[in-house]
Amino acid sequence: MAMSEAAEMAALRERFPKLPLFSAAYQALTILATNAYLLYLLLHDQGSPIGFALFGVLELVAWSAIANTALIPVPKQLRVGSPDVPLITRITVIVAFSAFLLGIAWVCVPDRGPIDELVHAGNPLAVLGELHILWPLLASIAFAGSGSINDLMRWRRVGGPFVTGVAMAASSKFITAIVAPVAAAMLSGSGDAAHKAVVWSSIYLAIKSGAELLMLVWQSVGMPERQAKSA
């Protein structure tokens, strides 16, 4: 039998209490380190709008795949906040939504040259390396994978409902993949292509960093208790 809304909220509050200072500091350092590296690429003319946009989409896709994989050993009735749908349906949704996000990136980036190179490349990993996003992407995937493993290990120890923390943290990446390219395209203006690319990338990274830090703040506060309805 499916869990009630009240039971799901109780499970969420149990799984996501106020973060301890050390955990919050570690996550903050992770966010700052990743975005600082991307900013380093921008400042040293190694970053590009398509590189940053592609990083955002691939990171979200990878985290979504990891979050869904973590649910496999968990009984369906114990999966908090996860719809009971077949695996093939989940894969189809991820693929379709990935295409949608890539479409947003293609429309919004000022330079589409690297996209054509990526499409026609025989070695996509080499192209990601040329865009300087391969290693930060692998590092992010490793972080998400270790987080899911910790979630599963904790669930096996204590039992009860299961919530994947990766899916929770991925919400900020979802916001980034949709909002950041559109906002960057609208605010970067026109004129010199090189200057526009720098402005576009700066806006994108600012939104990305802000969304991730705001999610961290929300997680640090913890799940709010539902207020009793007044008579």
C-alpha cells in the first residue's frame, strides 16, 4: 500500500534534519570548489557557454540516473516521493527530458560550433575533455554515487522508508539547467561575440552557484513541521 502524504513528510523530516555544521561546511566547500573551478576555466579562456550548459545538463542526467539506480534494491512501498513506474518508463522520461534540456541549451547558447563538433565526433569523451568539463563532471558523478551508497547503507542499517538524497540535491541542478541558459541569453545582450560569451557564462555560473547554495541553506534548516490547521 502506498504511503500517505503525512507519512512521506514524516520520512522526509527524519531523513533530512538540520544538517550538522561539519556536513553543511563540507557541502558548501564542494559547491564552492566545483563552481570555482568552472569560474577558473572562464577566467583563463578555457570555458565556453556550450561547455557550461552541457556540463549542467549532463550533471543533472547523471544524478537522475544515479538516484533511480539507488531505488532498485528498495521495495516499492518504501520509496518516499518516487512514483511507482516501470524502469523502462523512467529511462524514457530521462532520455526525453535530456533532449528537452539540450534543446534549451542549443537555443540559448551564443556559439553553437562546439555542438556540431560534439554531434559528429567519434569520441564524445575527447570532446568533453576539449571543453574542459570531463574531469569536473566525473568528480560530480563520484560525489553523487558515494552519496547514494551512503543513503543505501544507512537504510540497510535502520530500515524504514527510503529517500535518495541525490534526488533532493539535484533539484538545484534542475533549476539551473532550465533557468540559467534562458536568463543568460536574455541578459547577455548583443555585440562582440567574445564579450557576450563571457557575460553569458558569468550569468550562468552565478545562477548555478546561487541555486545550489540556496538549496544547501534549505537543507541546513531542515524539513519544516506542518502547522496544524486552525479550526
